[in-house]
Amino acid sequence: MIVNHPVSTRPTRVLPGLLFLPLMAVDASAQLGHPLSPLYDASVAPSAGLVPGLQGAFRQQILVSASRFVALKGKTLVGIQLRRDPARTEALRGGRVAMEVRVGLAKNGASQASEVFADNWQGTASLVLQADVTIPNSPARPAPRPLWDANDTVHLGFTGGFKLGDQDVCIELIGRPVTGVEPWMWYLDFERGNGNGKITPFGRSCSSFHADGQSLHARSTRLQIGSTLEITLLGRPASNPLLLIGGAALRPGLDLAPLGAPGCMQHIQPIWNLPLTYRAPPMRFPFAIADFATRIPADPALLDTSTFLQAADLETSTSGKTNRGGLTTSNALELRLSKNAPTLGLSTVESHSVAPTSPMPQRGVVDVERGPVMRWVYRD
């Protein structure tokens, strides 16, 4: 069953394994590159994504299992290289990004990442880069071929370094596009694991305000233990939505005609009822939107299990109601969690985008089987 997962805090401490280097440019002649994604270093990875600043301002942590850099134990990490998404063959416009990079030990490992950014550090992180970074103009490519040319690569060269050991590492990036020279459509190549779950919708919304019958939605790529589940509900503005969470479906469903809502069906047996709040519709968008996100507990006992969701709306708008009772129900969803535990050893925690001068969020969305294709630059 999907429930909210509590997070814990721990006082920070300086770790003896943390190495601070002088804030000066690292000698490029002493640097070597190591593929962190050997399976995709010379082939196209199955996904694409962004890092902060390449399209909007946001915060991101990349958690990397120590099993991915065994050969680098005792080396000093002095930079990261990220590659453009080879599947996009058009020209990419570069620009400049105000970037901060911090590196430290990951407290709980890649598959146990927390939604709270501060909770993913074991001890104090090292600020290894705080500067404007140039993103190159990358020319059009005639075929989807992975390249590490200078104009196909984002290079984050550190002004400080981090000594690698045998513990998982957390890398945090905070990036803001520089006004007037923002990069555009600079998507990167991303790895993704095989832990996708499955969403099966059934039933239909009975609201007269929602024509296509599908008002409740979820993101299927997040149906993995340890990842964040994201739910979106569309409804009539000024209504009061309720999310129903259950462990079993009612088939064919219970008609709510006795409540003044004929044709509106209850499709699940709820265990929890969670009140939601609609936010104002975006400009020229007819629906109000309610969002709900929770981290799925990283409990192997939940693998290959199902949870059922449905929403109900109490329509309080004076502009119209669907029925005499002012009660509508959404379609229902069966959320089947992945049957495979996360094994990628690479995860991300990513915040929503903010205005260029706004403070960065303290929480993000966890995906325990996703991360950018990287090469790590190191020195002995």
C-alpha cells in the first residue's frame, strides 16, 4: 500500500574523507576521463533529460552507487562531462548558466534517496564549482550517434575536488540560465532502469464538465519502490476534490444514484480519503488542477503489488452542477508497482522550476532508476 514515507534528519559533521582543494583552475593535463555509464558511453541511452540551467532554473541531486566507480577509489574527482541526447539530431543553441555544484557522500544510497535535498548528505558537502558555465552551440547531426566532441558536451570543471572512496556519492547541481543568453532545447542523454510499473485506468468521470471521461492521471515511470508517485486531478473550478485510496476494486462499481448522482460510479473500496485543493486554472485552460505527490516506501515487500485510486468532487460552483447532488466521481486507476527492485545504482532528485532569482526548493521528485550519462574527470 502506498503511504507517506517519513524522513529523518541528522546533525551534519565534517567527514575525514572529504578533500577540499584550493579554489583555482585544475590543470587539464593532469585530468583523465572515466565513463560512469560504460553500457552507453558509445551507444544511445534509452531516455533524455535536463540538468539545472539548461532549460529553466531548478535544483537536482544525482546519487551514484560506489559500484559504478570502483576503479576510481582513491582518485580525486575534478569535473563532470555530460553528453547531448543523440536522438535529437537538430542543432542545439548554447548559452550560459550560473551553476553551483556540490559533492559529498550519499547518506542512504542511490535506491534510498529522500525527497528532502538536505537529507541526502552524509556530513558536509563540498562546494566545488560556483561560476558561469558556457554551454556550447551544438550543430545538427545527420544521425543519432553518441559523440563526446567539445560542442556535444557540457563540461563542469571543478575549482575544488572530492576524493572518492568506497561509499555512494551525491552530486548536487543548482543552475540558473543567464538572462539574454539562455540555452535552448539542450537535452542530455539519460539512463533509465527496467523498473517501470503499470497504470490501468478503468471507469469514466461522470462530470459534465469533463468531456473525455479521464480526469485522474498518474505518471507510470514513477511506479518503483523508493520513487515519487505523482497524481494529477482535473475538475470543475471552485469544487472540493477528495482522493480515495484503496486496496481493491469494485467491479462493475457502485452507482451513487441514491446520493443524487445517477451514473456516477464508485469503483474502489477506499481505505483512506485524502482531501485535495484545486489551484487556479492556467490561462485559457478550462480545468482546475489538483496535484498530489508522495514517495513510495523503499520496501521490497511492495514489489508487484497494486493500489487503487479514484477521486470524488463536491461541486460547489454557482455556475453549474453536474447533478442534483453536486457529486461527481472520476475514472479509477490501478497502480501496479514494478516487480523488479531498482538495480541501476543511479538516481535523481529534481525540484520544480523556479523564477531565475527565486530561492531554490527544499524538496524534489525522486526517481531511483534514472540519471544522466556521464564521464567523470579525475586526477591521481
